[in-house]
Amino acid sequence: MKRLLNTLYVTSHNRYLSLDGENVVILEKEQEVARIPLHNLEAIVTFGYTGASPALMGACAQWNPFTFPAFRI
């Protein structure tokens, strides 16, 4: 199986990223906006104010290599 190096870009403000099983869940005002399988991602890039759950940060740290940069504009 060929692994594609996909990057998740979160450009909307006031989103929260969490982990549900093996999925990255994007929440806005406690409503699920999107769900992406973590194993399909190589990196997560956020712009603006975006929070992330400790569980997601830990899962990202276990995937090697995995980056989780956050930029504030």
C-alpha cells in the first residue's frame, strides 16, 4: 500500500481538535465539523486560535515522524 503524505490544514478560527479512537475530530462550538483518520495524515497545520486535546497531542507524538506546528496570525 502506498502511503500518501497528507497534511490537514485548519484555517478556520475557534476550532478544537480532539481524538476519537484513531480519528482526528474537528469541533466548533461543541459540534463535530469533520472527522479524519489519523493514520492518513503526515502533519496537522493550524492557523489562528485552535486548541488541541492532550490525547491528540500524545497520539501525534507516537507517530514518527509527525509534526504539529501551530501558527498564530
